[in-house]
Amino acid sequence: MFPVVLIVAFLLLLVGMLLLFCFRNRTSQKLQALKVNRIKKQIAIHQKQIKVRNSYLNTYDFLEYNLNDSLFTQKNINLNL
Amino acid sequence: MKKVLSVVFLVTSIAFSQNRSEKLNDSAMVIYKSNPQKAVELLEKALSISEENETINAIAKSKNNLGIVKRDLGLFTEAKTLSQEALNISEDSIINASAYNNLGACNRNLGLYEEALTAYLMALKIYEAKNMSSEQATVTNNIGTVYSYLGMNKQAIENHLKAKDIFENADNKKGMSEVYNSIAIVYANDGDLNNALTYFKESLRLEEALNSPKGIAESTNNVGAVFYYMGEIDSALVYFNQSVKAERAIGNQTGIGATYNNIASVLIENDRLKEAKAYLDSGYYYTKKAKSVADIETALHNYSQYYEAKKQPQKALDYYKSFTVFKDSILNIATNSKVAELEIQYQTEKKENQILAQHAQLAEKELQVKQKNTIIYGSLGLAFLLGMLGYLLYNQQKLKNRQLKKEGELKTALAKIETQNRLQEQRLRISRDLHDNIGAQLTFIISSIDNLKFGLKNATLKTKEKLSSISEFTSQTIYELRDTIWAMNKEAITFEDLQARITNFINQASEASQDVEFTFYVSETISAQHTFTSVVGMNIYRIIQEAVNNALKYADATAIYVEISEDIDTFLIEVSDDGKGFNIAETELGNGLNNMKKRAREINGSMEYHAAADTGTQIILTVPKNPERKE
């Protein structure tokens, strides 16, 4: 009778331990996956923003959009020297 | 976890002790018929273990078993006390039934028949409730025996018959055979030979079914004896002959001789002398062979009677003399043989006791070994569990560390990219401000000055030159502002990008100064994809621009040579001209050269210049390939 009790107790403890740790590890992994996904999404948003901004900056021409437009005759200047 | 382990240990230790106590009880009950003292010793030990563990039923069982053994030793009062104590504390009905049965047996032996009957009936009630048929039958048979002692043969027979029915239902052949014999004896004592014969025959049938030669021989003899008392000589002889056959089968020569003697005696009594002679001789032969003196004596007496019946008085007298001489002689022989027999019996018992004691010791050792094994296996199991627990904890911690590391890396990357994004945003805001406000204002100034020059028709040459100088300076400021914005908005500049910008600048300069020959040479070994930071790239470009401007403005050069080459760790940039040069010792350095030096220092580079009157000027800029920005 005794060895049976011992074996059953041993097996129950072993299986219980394995199940408990398995459950805890899975829960932890699920939480981690959620956190990682959230951070990755945030990174992706920033990367996209930087990329878009870079593409606009690269196509920008200072001379074309600023200097030429500003060089216009100012007729309101009237000097009596 | 600690609590669970404590419970396991507690369960383990209690189970151990209970198991040990049970084993001792069982061993004692196996040997108590042959070695009651050892049995008492084992039971006292079992009782002590049970009392230590305070397990009530185990205490009750040990006490009751002790009572049974004491009863067997004839200590009825003590046995009664023990069984009564067991009965008082026991919570197990089976133990109670056994205790009642033992009380019944003790009371019967003490002559307290009424109390014995009461106790037996209590035991019977429990066994009936538990449906334990074999025990029921045994108790019922015991009740029958009490009635037999009381001379109440009818009731005795009734109970024996009940026991018989139960044994029959349970198909317990040995039990049935014993009950039949008991019934037959009651009937025989009552003078009811017919019923006695029936039950002896039934017993014989069962012994035959059980194929027990000894039982068959004894039962056949009993049947033969009943026939003899009934006067049915032929039937008696048939059963006697069968008994002889059975005794032959088991090789019991004493039994064969004795039965032949019986047959001979019966035949002589019935004047069948011719037949009697052969049995007489055979009886004498086997009894002599078996050296069974009592049977030899009977055979000699049979011979004497035989010759007397045959009217041969001389021979009858001779055999009678032999019979009396033998009888006298065997008185001593009988005594001696009895002593020897007792001695043998004593030695045999002693040896048997030793064997039984050894068996008990072996059983105890076996128990100890089992106990040790269980402790070892239990410890191993526990160690395994602890190891497993450690491994699982370690694994879990490892997983957590891995997760934290990954999370940390991602958070760092997020912080970095957030900073980068914010920085870029700031840069863009600043550059937009510069571009929209300062750039526009500067262009407005240039435009205003040009308008002013155009409007001032009476201005002196000096005034116009001054206005041109301001306009040029403002244009230069715009270029610088433009470069600053360009550098600010660029994270990195490739060598290819820088080369294109320098080429563009030289082309513009070449167009503006068509009498000067420009050469721009780039070493083929330089990788076009090499990247500079925007600050380094801008400063290199500025230095080249300043050097070329200086050559154009002050040197009156006809050829300007720009070369970019590389060493192991550095880029070498050379700007030289064939102009009028200058004397380094005598010339005070202007803002241009100082600015160039300052820019070179800012990018961890160095700048050298070589010049002399009428030999041209050579400026060499050395820039590390991977310069660390100066704080």
C-alpha cells in the first residue's frame, strides 16, 4: 500500500509542478509578445515618419523654391538721391 | 511546496509503521500454533509500534491476536481480558467479530457455556452482516460444539448442518469434510449409526474429491468401522481393503499392517479361517517390517486366536506364549522407544522452532530491507523532484531574462528612433525658419541693394562699389546659409555626393573665370559609397571652396589644381595654383586661411600650406577617414 501512495504522491507532485511551470511560462510569453508587438508598432510608426520626411527633404531644392522666388523687383523703392 | 513535502513525509512514515505492525501480526498468526512464545514476542512488538503511532485499530488487532495466542496457551482469563480490551477500543467490525469469537472460545473452555454462546452469536451477527461466509461457518460450527458439550445433540446437529450448508455454498471442501466428520461423531455417540455412516461416507467422498490420500485412508477406515459395528462384515471388509489400498498408495506400512490385522480379526471372529490366514500373515509381515511393536503384538494375538479356532491348542498356546513374552519384552522396549520417541519429538520440535525463528528473523530482515529500499527510493524521488523544481525555476528565470533583454533592446531602439525623429523634426523646423525667414530676408536685401544701385543714378563709383560689395557679401551669406541648411537636413553625405558638389562648384568657377585652367582629379581607389557626416562633408567642401576662391582672388593664377586621394586611414586633399604666391613670414594671415584651419581642426584634420613668392601656393588638407567629431 505504501509504495503505491508514495508513487502516486510523487507522480502528482511531478505532473503538478510541470503543469504549473508550463502555464506560467506560457502566460509570460503571451504578455511578452503583446509588449513586443506594441513597441514594434511604435518603432514602425517612427521609421515611417522619418522615411517620409527624408524623401521630401531629398527632393527639396533650395534655389528653386526660395532664391528665384524672392528675386523680384521692388517697385516701391523710390530714392531721391 | 514545503507544506506538500511535509504531508508526503507524514503519510510515508505512518504508512511505514502501519505496514510493519501488520506484517508482525500476520507473521505471528502464521507461527503461533507451532511457536507460541515467538508469536507472543512478535505481537507485543506490533502492539508497541501501534501504541507509539496511536493507531487505534492496529492496537486493537494486536491485543486480540495476543488474546488468541494466550487462549491457545491455556491462559483463558488473560486471553479474555485482552480480547475484551480490543473490543472496547476497536472501530473495526472485523476485529470486533474476531474478539467475540475468541471470548466465546475462552468462555467455553472455562465452562461458561451461556456466555460462550452469547459471544459466538455476536461474532456470527457481524460476520453475517459482512457476508463473510467462511468465518460464519466456523463460528456456527463452534456453536454446535458448545451445544454438544451441553449434551444438546439436536441443537449441535442443527448448527453443524448450518455450517455444512455455508461451506457447501462456498464450495469449501475441506471445511465440509471436517463438518461431516463432526456430525458423524455426534450421530455415532448418539447411537445413530446410519446417519453416522452417511456423513462418514460424505467425508470420504470429499476427501476423494480433494485427492487427499491420508484423508481417504482415514475416512475409509471410519466407514469400515461403522459397518463393522453395524454387523455388516462384508461391507466392512470392502472398506478395510480400500483403506489398505489407500495406505499402500501413500506407502504407510504401519497403516497397511494395522488394517490387515483388523481384517484378519474380523474374519476370525466370523469363522472365515481360510481367508483369515493370508491377512494374518500379511499383517504380521508388514508390522514386523514397520517395527510397529503394538501391531506385532496384535498379530501374535490374532495367530493365537486363529489356531484356537482351528482346534490346534498346542500352536495356539505357543503363539499365546510368544504373545505374552513379546508383550513383557516390549514393556521395556515400549518405555525405551517412548523415551527415544519423546527425545526425537523434542529435537524435532526444537529444530522446527529454530527454523520458525529463522523464518521470523528473515521476515523481519526482509521488512527492514524493504523499509530501507523505500527510504532510498523515496529520497531519490524527492531529490529528483527538487532537481526538477530547480531546473524549472532556472528555466523560468532564463526565459524572463531573455524576455527582459529583448524588451530592453526594443525599448532602446524605440527611444533612439524617437530621439532621431524628434531631432529631425527640430532640424526641419530650424531649417524651415532659416529658409523662410532669414533666407527670404537676405534675398530681399540683395534685391533691395540691386534696386538701390539701379536707382542711384548720381552715386559715386565708390558708393556703387560698396553697394556691390554688400550685395556680394549678402549673396555669400545666402550660400553659406543654404549649405548649413543642406548639412543640417542630411544625416550623412556620400563621397559621390560630395564629389558632385565639388565638380559643380569648379564648373561654375571655370565658367566665371575662363582664362584659368581648372583640373579636378579624384583617385580611383576611393569608394564612391564612403560616407561622411554632414558636418565633415560640409567643412571639406568649404575648405576647397575657400582655397579656390583665394587662388582666384589673390594669386592671379593661370591654372588651379584640385586633387583628392587617400592613404590607409586618411583622405588627402590638395589645392594648388601657379600664381604669384606670397611670403609666409612677411604676410599676415587673413580670415580666410584662419577659417580654413579652424574648419580642419573641427573635423579632426590638419591643414598645411606651402607658398613662396612667384612659385604658387599649395594647400594640403588631411582628413581622417572616420573622424570623431570634436566636442
